[in-house]
Amino acid sequence: MQLTTAAIGNSRGIRLPKVLLDKHGFGDAVEAELRDDSLVLKPAKKARDGWEEAFRQMHEQGNDALLLPNFFWRRKRYCTIIEQF
């Protein structure tokens, strides 16, 4: 597919056909990657995409323990920490 570029300020842009955008799930943002002598465009990933599956796997493997103590678990401990500041 050959596309033409359009002037956008000091830059150049390309317009992608709606059919192409819909077919590949493009939204308002894209990820651009340079590979060899090509420019590859992909739909932008959503924030925290895949986190649910990663957390599930961590839980199954027992890797989901807190790294810091839970200061808010006991009110007395929480008040002691606040008073130190």
C-alpha cells in the first residue's frame, strides 16, 4: 500500500485508511518501531496491560509477599510512625 505524506507544521504525517485502523485495533495512539530500513506501527498498549495475568502467576508461585511491612495494619504502630515525623 502506498500512502502520501501531509504537512503538519514542520513535520510530515501519513493518513491511514479507517479500514486498516479498525482491522488492527488502532486508537488515538500508536507505537512506532524502527526495524532495519522499515517503520513498523502497532496499536499502543494500554497502561497496565497484562498486569492481571502477571499478578496471577506471581500469586501461584508465591512471589506476592509484601516487600515492606504493612504499617497500616495496626493503628498503634501507624500512630507511632506519624509521631516520628
